[in-house]
Amino acid sequence: MDQTVKKKKAVSGFIQPRWTKDKVVFWLELGAIPAILGLWFPDWLGYFAKGSSFVIPPQLPVFPPILTYIGAVILLKACYEGIRNMGYHFKGLRISGGLSVLFAAASVVVQFVGLWILSLFFTGLAAFFAAGFFWFTIGKIWEITQETRTKITWWVVLSTAILALLVYGIGLLFLLANNLNTGFLLLRLGVAVLTVTFLFCRYGVYIYKTQTSIGARFKESPDEQYWTNTNI
């Protein structure tokens, strides 16, 4: 008669070098604050919407969203060390993180040469791929812990990030059509959806901090890090 037992399943990776869980959590919490606040303050989007109703006072000549960029770099470092050498999630993190940094740098460069719509385009892609490297990190935590709340968070981050990119992209199309009011309205809406994405990323930090399945704090051998149900 078939019965279900717990059987170990290996996770590719290495023990060293890897930060302890406490250190990873500290850096994640440190980076989350500027990453989220920087989406709105200072009003980097209002830099392009001068004279319209889509500026958040006080109006400051600020670009790029520097706080978000700083926070994203801190988060990338923490995620990198947290799942370092841990299979395809780590590979996805490196690709997504690299693209995020690349597009962030490109947004600054093209702004200096006056291509402001292209600058907004690169900024949106940078934010999307920043959510991407966090998505891969949450995916690894889900794989290890098998917790339902982690799985739900993983799906919410994915769906809201894609939605934010679509809304933001449509807003850019309206800007190209010289429909500035609708364009900036959609850009704001896209940033609002992305804020939800980042807030759920922050909730992912809370999950990682409070769950107990990773009791070894990523110091144990990868094949000891989680269990899966197997029928025999």
C-alpha cells in the first residue's frame, strides 16, 4: 500500500561563502526603506511633468529616483549573498540584477543627452528587473520552506510587477502621442502598482525573517535545507 513519507531533496549550491540569515535580513530591511520611499519622494516623475497636475509638492529638480536606486543596490547585495550559489534562482538573480543596474545607468545617461522619454523607459525597466531579482530570491525561499504564504507572495510579486510594467509602458505610448495628461496619469498609476510590488517584496523579507524552516541560517549543506513529499 502506498504511503507518503518525508524524503530529502538536494539543492545545488555550496556552503561558503554565504552571509548569515541575521545579516541578510539586516541589509534587506535597510534597503527596503529607500527603495519604497524613493518611488515617490523626492518627486522624480514630477521632474518631467513640470507645470502639470501630476507634480507632488514641493517640486524639486530631481532625477533619477536616486533613493530607489540606492535601496535597490542594497537589496541586490543582500539577495545576492542570501542565495549565493543556490541553483537557477541565483542565476536568475544575477541576470535580473545586472539588467536592473544596466537600465538604471542608461536612464541617467540618456537623460543627460535630452532623451527624456527614453530615460523614463529605462527607469521603468530598471524598476521591473529590480522586482525581478527579489522575485527569484522569494522563489528560493519558497523552494526551501514550502510555505503557502511564500508561494502567494511569489505570485503577487510576479503579477503586480508585470501589471506595473504594462501600465507604465502604455503611459509612455501616450507621451509619445503627445497626450501628456493621460500619459503622466498612467505613469503614476504604474508607479503605484510597482509600489504594491515592492511592499510585497518587503513582506517577503518579513516571511524570511520569521519562518523557522531555515533554522541553519544557510550554513547547513544544501541537501539538508528542505524536505519534499514523495510517494513510495
